[in-house]
Amino acid sequence: MGSNSKSSPIETPGAWKPLDLSEFQPLSMLEVKNTRVERSRYPVIDMHAHMSFSAKVVNGVHLGEERQFFGTPEELIPVMDRKNIRMLNNLTAGFGSALDDAIARYDKAFPGRFFAFAEPCFNRFPEPGYPQIQADAVAQAKQSGAKGIKLLKTLGLYLRENITTGDLVKIDDPRFDPMWEACASLEMPVAIHVSDPVAFYLPVDRFNERYEELSNHPDWSFHGPAFPANAELLAARDRVFARHPQTQFIALHVGNFSENLASVSASLDRYPNMSVDIAARISELGRQPRAARAFFEKYQDRILFGTDAIPHGHEFPQQLFCDQLYEIYYRFLETDDEYFDYAPAKVPPQGRWQISGINLPDSILKKVYYENAARIMHLEL
Ligand SMILES: [Zn+2]
């Protein structure tokens, strides 16, 4: 031991210091294949992007027509062209004049590149005439040019009898039946976000695999008696699917139970009117690549491509973030690469693990990238 040992304590056995979890950024020493997939093998319809959001949210309920826009079409189109994205769905385009604005700004200005889903308006929920008002609003949204309806997790977790106060309104509340039926008769698919990752229902402690994510977003935790259980929410959702067999439902985020593909499969088997998107869930799918590959093989006609991209508001410059995000999705679907980051971020945002690709054959890739969406959405390409 020379005098050096004092100036480099790391090299001295037993002298390491505890490390704050937020500072832990291990570099993988694996020497494995690293395929860059700059463009998807087939054109893409991204069913799940957010170019506008409600500007007024009270206790988790989106109220009022006012919208906040992210990204202009002029900013988005170069990214789309680079990444082989034929169409982007603005999934949260709102309703009323805001929906008209969104459709004018994207869909009508650049035909064939954008489409939009409308959202229900909960402002008038306590009124006795609400069920019909909401059904009529779906027809109005169709008139305006919306291609479908999107429901946030508002339903089941936030909306209450008096909008923001009182008892939680259940997902299968019969007051929404006219809305679901209007979606069927108008051929408007319903993109529905129910529940959330199952770890959000567990205590935020050292056993929680999404500890860092929940620490960064404490309001995402649904742990405790104030919230319904995950299983209860999914069961209520499934009762809606059963009661409205003519309505097409797109259960977002792999039915929001990608931790349990057997459960998602059981629902898909039971409800032929259900399909799923993969938005923000390649993290889950890619850490069970063999089960995921089997899932894609079995449900190849009912899986839609989506990312949950929000063109602005990330720590990365917008365009770089979008490019990297799409390349990771393509790598997951198209390659058999192992152990790579599922998001363009220094620390994995949903949990500290890596993913592997599932190397889908061309016939399934084509369906997932655009054919299924085009069929379900009645889109002409
Ligand atoms: Zn989303």
C-alpha cells in the first residue's frame, strides 16, 4: 500500500460509499448486437400521440373546451417523414370548438397525415339529460371530422357524481350506455384508458418496482382505500365490452395490464370487439420477449401501433426525442437485439430494467404498423 491509497478510496476494498439511487446509472458491460432501425420496415400509423391536451383539469377531470397545443404540423411532418410515419392520431383532441381547431390545424391542413379522436365532455355530467347530451356530442364530433372517441382514466379514477366531488362514477355506469351505442352506430372506435400499471396500486416503498417513477409523480399512486382496486376497474371495463358488442374498443396500453398478458389474452378471447395498442408499454412487453412474441402471434389482427408521444415537454429537444423514441419501438418490433433501453432517457422512466426485441415476421409487422389500424379506423391509405 503506497501513499496513493488515500487519494483513491474507491480502489481500497471496503471503502465504498452508499450511493443515492438517483445517482445510480450503471453501464452495461454486455457486448451484444445493437441494431439501429432508423425507419420502420413498413409505413406506420401511430394511433397514440398527443398534440393537444385540455387546458383545465380539476381533481383529475378535464373540464371546458380550452386546449393547449404541442407541436405544429410543420414541426411534426419532418419527423414523420424521417421515421416512415404515414399518419399520427391526435388522441386527445377534445370536443366542441377546440376539436374543430385541432382538426383544422392538423387534419385539414395536411390531409392524409393526421386524424383526431374526440373526448367526452364531463362538464354537464350531473344534469339529468347527460346520457343523451353525451350521445349527441359523439355525433357532433363525427360531424366535425373526429375518427373516434378517447376516454382517459378519468372514468373510474377521477370523475365523481358532482364532477369533482362525491362518489366515484363507475366505468360501467349505465349513464354512458347511449355514448357507447352512439359510437357503435357512427362507427367511431373507442380508445379507452382504464386503470394504470399495477405497481401504482401498491405502497410506494422499497419493494415497488416503479419506486422512482412514483417518487417523481406522487399523484400517479392509486394505493389505498380511496381508490378502487385494479381488478375492479378492469372488471367494470370488461362489463362495458360485454354490454356493447357492436362498439369497437381499443384498450390502450395493452389493456393496461401488460404485466399480466394472460389476463389481457383472456379479455381478448372473451370480447371480439376489443383490440389493444402498445403505447408506452414496450417496457413491459420487452422484458418478457418470448411471451410478448407469442401474444403478437396470437392476436396479430388486434394489436395497434402507438407510442404515447407528446411532441413537446420532454427533457430532450423535441425532434431528437421523437426520433429516438420511434427507433426504439422499431428495434423492439423488428429485431432480436437483447438488453437495450426502452426509452430515450438516462434513467429508465418506468422501472430499472432493459428490454429485448421480438423480431416479428413481415406479415405481422405490416398488420401492427398500419393494416390493423387502417381496418379498424376505416382509413384509406
Ligand atoms: Zn396517452
